[in-house]
Amino acid sequence: MRNEVTEAPDNTAVRCALWRAMHVRVDAAPHVLEDEIGLQLAAPGPDWPDRPDMDPEATRAFRAAMVARARFVEDLVAEQVEQGVTQYVILGAGLDTFAQRRPELADRLGVFEIDQPATQSFKRRRLVELGYGIPEWLRLVPVDFEAGETWWERLADAGFDPHSPAVIVSTGVSMYLTEDAIAATLRQVAALAPGSTLAMSFLLPVDLLAEADRPGLRTSQEGARASGTPFVSFFSPQDMLSLAREAGLANARHVSGAVLAERYFAGRTDGLRPSSGEDFLVAAV
């Protein structure tokens, strides 16, 4: 009965899923990412497009940034699969739909989705209800961080092989963690098998954002604080690279949001461009 009472997706996970669907519904083709399965999972009700955080104009740069980071991750995973990597770990998976949208890649991998128990329980039920099911290669790994559980231990319990290369992805998570917690994750990744790759997004300090994007970051900070999950970590690219290298990830590089904007939005006639403020650390073991 506990799962029936407590299961619910994280608010941020739902917002990300709805923004991905909004991109398909209101932005012109070609779409950077086509994902309405997250909307099906979230089941927000018919009035979801009327939510204030779904306003088509006010949120267009944010949803563009959301689909840009998701597309970047999927391109990276596809590249690593072709190089023989057979494990994919998603930290803070939320309502990620890679396994459902890209089965031709996913069934060549062991996909491990890590998140809080309430989100995982909700997602498991919705996948079954929608007919997707839970294939053998998809492992939903609940981790109760508040009870002191570690994702590394639960990942091993779920069948992850630390001796085989993996892609480890963390998007939209680091801003909620302390620098010490991020460093611990980086050290764990550095201990993975050679050939493994990490992609971790991180927020820039406000003074490194484009002037037009600073109010949006402040609004996001206020919303996160009001919901009880304040942003606690911001990094300059150099500081994030230093943190990674101190953790043992010597082969680390910075991928800016501007690079993703040029890669996925160049040549559009509708002016759609992602907001600045969230960059990537990419590191090879």
C-alpha cells in the first residue's frame, strides 16, 4: 500500500516531459527531438497546455534548451553504442523515454534508470498501463537518498557490471547537489571500466549568462526554492573541469550551450534558440 500512497513523479520531471511534448506541438519542424511519450506517462490532464509554465512564448527558449540537451545525450549514446558500449546509466531519470522511443539502440544496452522511489514507482505503473512494459534490459533503480542509500550500491544490486564500459548521464541534477556530492559522483565514474563516458550538465553562475537569460534563471531559482528543492551549485566551465580532473577524470572537456544551439538550431527560420545557462561536462575514462 505504501507505493499506492506515495508514488508520484517529481514536479521537475513532469515539467521536462511536458516541455518536450510542447516542442513537438507548437514549434515548427524539423523538431530537435520528438517525444510525446513523456506526456503520456505524466498524464497531466487535458488542461496541461494552459499551465503558466507551459506558455508557448514565455517558455520557448527553455524548452529549446531542454530538447537540445536531450538530443545531445542521445547522439552521444548512439555514438558509444557503435563503439561497443553496452551499458547506459541515467542519473535522475525522471520520465525519460529513451528506452521507449529508441528501442533499436536500447535493446543493445542494459539501461539503468536511477531516481527517487516515488518517481520510479509511478513510472513503472504507467509503463505497464500504456503497454510498454518493462523489458529485461530496462532496470528501474529506486534510490532513497533521504534514507542514506547511494546510487552506486543500488546500481550494482540491479546488475550493473563495473568491469564493462558504460555511458553515465546526469542532466538537470547537479544544481541540486553540493560540490562534495558532485565530486563523489565524479570519483565513482573515474573508477569505471576504461572506455566509459560521463555527460553531466551544470548551471553557470548568473554573471556568465547572456543578459537576456538572467531573469529566467532567477525565476527558476525562486521556483526551485519555493518547491523545497533549491539550487545549491553553480560552476564556471573551468571550475567544473578542475573538479573533474581532481576526481581522476583527466580526459574531460566542456561543451557549451552555444555549441548545442549551433549544432541543433542553426538555419531555423522561426528564430527558435535555446536559452544559455546550462552547459555540459563530458569526460572519458
